[in-house]
Amino acid sequence: MRVIADPNVLAMVGGNFGSTQFALSALAEKNKIPLSTPTGIVTQEQRSWKYTYFTLVESNDTAKAVLAYAKSCGYKRVAIMRLEREYGELGSKFLRQNAAEYGIDIVAEERGADSDRDFTAELSKLRDARPDLIVVWFANPGGSLLLKNAKQIGTANCASLDG
């Protein structure tokens, strides 16, 4: 709060996503200080805020783009490997919410944590569901390790969304 009270503070940058971004956005709006936040997690309420500027594509739009890609490739059965925290929860929500519009069935979903280093068990379960595509909605370094594990066990067709 001390920084916001400083009359020399003209703007803020930060709040990658989730609760950090929500807290900073609320401060920016209350104190009328512009905030540039590198996130795509935007609530309906935040769309009307005057002082918060989002610099990434919204998660819902990203999910639609992934589903459009899957459809253009003729994929109909999609599995999701996602981060267990908020970033992954929203990705899953938007993929599921929009899947029918693109003629896509979500056939399986597995989760992992930021600290996980081996995803072979989760990927094996997804592979057993026989998806045409596995969407990886994860953050690094786990996302990179996940893709490495997918290659090691012969799981093809992974589309990675790295936060």
C-alpha cells in the first residue's frame, strides 16, 4: 500500500494471473493507477474496469483457438492434461464449455502440479482413452517435462499451451 500512496507512482506492472492479478487489479481500480498485467484470466467484471490492461489473449479465446485447430485437423476426441491450479482449471473449463460448438468430445482429463517431474502415469491414462489430440494446458518447467514424457512413451498429437 505504501507504493500506491507514493505520488511518484504513475503505473504498475504485474500480477501474472489468478489471485495476485485480482488483488493488484482491485488496488489499481480503487486508487486510479494504471496496471498492465500479463494475464489472460479476465472476469466479466474486469472487462469494464478502467485502469487494468490485460496483455495476453484471454483463456476462453485461447481455448476456442485450440478447438478450432483440432476441428481443422479432423480431431473429434480430445483429452486434457492440465495444471491442477487455477490456470489449468480455467483452461479445462473453457475447453469443456466450448467443445460441442466445434464438434469435439472431451474424452479424458488428468492433472499435475507445478512441482511434478514425471507425467507418464497421467499420460498413459489419457492415451488409454484413445484421444485424437491431447491438449497440454500447463506452465513450465512442468509443461516441458510433460511433453518430453509424452514423446518418451509414444503419445503423439500434443498441443501445448504453456503459461
